[in-house]
Amino acid sequence: MTPTSQVGTPHSRRLPRPASFQIKYQPGIWWTASHLPRPRILVVDDEPHLLRIVSIYLTMKGFDVSTAPDGRTALTRLQIQDFALVMLDVTMPSSDGVDVCRHIRDDPRTQSLPILLFTSLSSEADAERARVARATHLITKPFSLSGLDSVIGQILGRELVGTSQRRGATETDASEPLAGHA
């Protein structure tokens, strides 16, 4: 065993970083300052598997993610915490995502909050319901995570790490900015 193969031996040269400035790296994203707040996203869906996948992915991309299994829980969380974006499934058993979107828009505290609706329904009537509810964007399931990157970046007005090189027509084909919010 060579002296440099062990971490923490007298031969390793790790310099301590000041507590106020930490550089962290995770695959897919850099955070240059750990004390800066991360944008918080609320993901609402009745499918636990989708909640878990999207939550893990968005966390890796540098977001602080909260989840809710239904619209009622989402509305409660919106009264307690501030969010940069809400992602809502349209079809949920206890409350329709479009109705939750209307409640968010009717509340003066949350009326300007960006809302991304996602649905397995893809008719023009569903898109019109989303427009009337004043959703910011609508995407159809199944969606790619890289396409989700692109849409969230457009909504929040920032480029996510690695998105600009990957962005292509096929990644956003199933998404639609809604009138007044693009």
C-alpha cells in the first residue's frame, strides 16, 4: 500500500474551506455557495412512484422539493411555505388538478405562482381547461426528465445545468406554454 492511497494520511493535501463558502458537486449540478437558498418546488400527484422519481431528479438538479399526494394537502402546504413553482397532476382522485390551480390563482398570496400541469389526457378540451384555470404550462405524460428540465427552466427563467446542449424539438413536443404565461 502506498502512502497516497489512504485518505487522511499525512501525505494527503486537503485544505480546509471557510465555513461561509463551500463548493459542492453532485452529478448534473454545481452549487457554488451552500448558504444560498435553493428554489423550492411543490410536486403534487397521487402516484407515489412518479412523485419519488421527479423528486429525486429535481433534487439532483438543485431544487428543494416538497411533495403532496393530493390537492388538499398541496393547498395546505402552500399556506405554510413559499414555492417557486407548483407541478400538479390534472387527474387525481380526491381533487382535480385544474380545480387546485383555480384555488391557487384565486388566492392573492399565490396568484402569481407559476403552475405546471401534467396529464395523461391530451385532448384540446383539456388544454382549454388548463388555459381557463390560468396554468402557466401544460405537459403530457409520459414526459422525459430532460424535457421537464427544459420546461422548468423556461418557466423559472433560468438555464438548468446541461440543458442547453441537450434541448431539441422532441424534448418539448408534448409541452405547451399557455396563453399569457409564455
